[in-house]
Amino acid sequence: MTTEFWIGLILAVGANIATLAATFGSFSARLKALEIKVDKHNNFVERLTTLEVIKAEHERRIQELEN
């Protein structure tokens, strides 16, 4: 086997490794962005639940005042 073969093989393997690394980096960035969106959504759901509890309490107090 010639030197050109080994150089070509090493370059091909290196190019594939670089491609996989770039793909993984892109995947990691997208995953991080999705995690941030999920955290925002979860925070919104927690606040909404708190508001629903407060609303129910206010409705109960209004009913007591009307009676």
C-alpha cells in the first residue's frame, strides 16, 4: 500500500470525525435552546396554577360577601 493511500485514508477519517463533531455541536445547541423553552413553559404553568388558586380564593370571598 502506498503512502498516498494512507494519507487519503487519514484525511477521510479526519473529515468524518470533524463532520460528526460539527453535527454533535449543532445538536447540542438546539437541545440547549429547547431546554430553555421548556423551562420558560414550566415557569408559565407554575405561575398560571398560582393565579388559578388566587382566583378561586377571591371567588370564594366574593360569594361569602354576597351572602
